[in-house]
Amino acid sequence: MVTTLASIALDPAAVTFATHLLHTVWMNLPAITASLRAVGAALSVATGVRALVRDQHHDRG
């Protein structure tokens, strides 16, 4: 397994791909962060709505 990982790490195409991938992520980090914040906000709202609906349902019972 170590030999396989070493051969992958030393493969120029793999190094180029990894470098390109890291560069792409780094350059898009602000957009990725904003997207994750938006997802977090949406989940927070959904959780709040769910709790509100659950509380109203319990009040009726």
C-alpha cells in the first residue's frame, strides 16, 4: 500500500492534478465559504420552522 501511495505521489500527472485542484479550491474559497454559510442559514431556518410547527402541534394536543 505504501508503495502504491508513493508511486501515485511521484506520478507527474497526479501531482499536476492535485496542484490544479488545490489551486481551484483556493481561488474559489470565498464562493465556497459563502455557499456553506447559505446552506447553514437555510438549515437553521428549516430547524426553526420545524420546531415552531412541532410546538404548535403539541399546543393543540
